[in-house]
Amino acid sequence: MKHPLDPLARRVEDDPAFLGCLLRLYAQSEGLAEERLVEVLGCQRDTLNLLRLCRAPAEEARAFQKGVEEISRTFTVHPDALADVLRRGQALIQLSRPGPSQGTLTAARDAAIPTEDKR
Amino acid sequence: MKNPSQQSPQCLPNREQELELHRRLVAGDCTASAELAQAFFNPLIEWLVRHNCRLEEDLCNAAAVEALYALMKNPRSYDPCREKAIGLFGYLQLSAQRDVQNLLRQERRHQRARKTWESVEQSPLAEKYLGREEDPSLPLQRKESAQWAAAHVLPAVRAGLTPTELRVLDLLLQGERKTAVYVEACGLGHLSIPQQRALVKRLKDKLNQRIKRTKSGHEASS
């Protein structure tokens, strides 16, 4: 079924500044379909696009925690599950980047990532 | 120009809500971009469709996506002091309308660059038109001729060409006439203009000869 915000949610899926990118990478790494991702996050399907359109929280621990709590509270998502999903997504972005810091699993934001594995 | 916010739907956030949402966007609030999309995406599409009634809805959709994404990425592009008269939705309307124009321009460029049957007709591959110019069957004959050339002659012409020659062939088939385009495609920009012209001409002549020979061979055998 088509959801009203689908086109905009798809637009942010390649941009690590948005949750859409992190959620996509997490789902790909786990081989999850959208329905299963919704279950993991403990949210409604209609909420998923709004989550995708949120800005990714900063990587620094306190800011990350604050961001996760704010998003969880606003869109009624399980905070621990969301934190796990986002951390994995950030790590995958970092791993996908070439350069000396590759493999350090440091979270990162705001740069283009390869899209050849996009669904 | 008429102030676009005068045509805004009633359900939109009021001025104070717009300002607060924009302040949160600028501050990097994680949920503000989602709330912005929730509040403005559909009204923006509706407005674009109403004001561009001759355009396809997909194009209006794409323009709304681009306008909102641009603001989400760079919220400071809207200055509430400078754009006080139009408000945030008015700003999005103007931005999306510009995106509509940009998308239309891109579409036109794309249409021009497309390799159409007509361009193949005009290429050296198509010369065997039998009817008079006013013959109503001429367009069909041309189309069939172009299809025959594309199916039988082109693969044989392409075989064995270098990547540069293939690029030149594609340009010939598109009906390109500007030497500068060939120069760029062949990477000859470092040469003097007379040298560029000579090399481009040599390449084009070589390919035209090859096309004629291949076509003659196919016509003789068919």
C-alpha cells in the first residue's frame, strides 16, 4: 500500500543525515522487509515514514541518547530497539567509506554513501 | 506577483507554529524535519497541482520532494526576517515552483538528447526513401527504414569500433552537428582548433564510409 510521504521518505534514504538511510542500512544488513522492521521498532507502519524523515542524532553519546529519546517519545517507538538500529546504521555508513578511518566503527553523518546495494 | 501564501489551505500551521518549527529545524532538532514534512508535503503537492494544472502530478510530486528536502537539508535557506511577507509555506511554494521549472527544463534537455527514430532517419544510415515528399506513406517508410538500419546495419557498424569511435557514432546518429561536442566527446580539447576540426572530420568521414559500406553489403545480400 502506498503511503502519503513515501516519495519524500525515499528521497532521504541515501542521505546519512536522516534516519531513513540508517534504517535502510540496518534492514539490509538483517535482510528485513519493511513489515519486520516495523515490528523490530515496535511502531505502526504509518510511523515508519515519519521516522525516516527525522534527522539522525549526533554520534556523541549524550546527544545520541537525547535524540533517540526525543524520537521515541514523539513517534512512540521502542527506544532501545531504535538505538540499536541507529548505531548499526551509523557503523555501516562508517564501514562503507574509504579512507584511513575505515573499520573503526565510529559513527558518522552528512556524507554520501554508495547506493549500489539499494533495494 | 501575487503572494503565494494567500492561497494556502486552512489546515496549515499558523505563523507562530511555522516560526517555532523553523527554529527547531535550524537548531538540529531530530523530529522537526519529519514534522515539517507532515505539515507541508501534501498541501504543497495540492497547491502545485492546482497551479500547474497542465502538468503531470508526478512532476508536482517531484518538485514538492525537492523543495522540502532542500529546506530540511539547509533550513537557514529560509530567513523568517527577510521572507516575513510570505511565511514558511509561501517560501516552500516559491521554491517548489522553481523546482517545477527546473524539472521541465531537464525534461526538455533529456528529450532533445534522446536518440529517436527520427534522428536515425536523418543519419547517413537512412537514404532509401522511395516516395515523393508529399507521399503520405513516407513517414512510415522512413520509420521502417530506420528500424531496418537499427536492427541490421548498426550492430555490424559498431563491431570493432574503439570507445571514442562509438561515442562519435552515437553523436552522428543523434544528428549532432557541433564540432565542439565531438571535440569534447573525443577528448581533443588540448589541441588547436584547426587540429580539432581535422581530426573530427577524419573520424566522421571514416564512420560515414563504414556505414555506407555496411549498408551496401546488407542491401546486396538481402
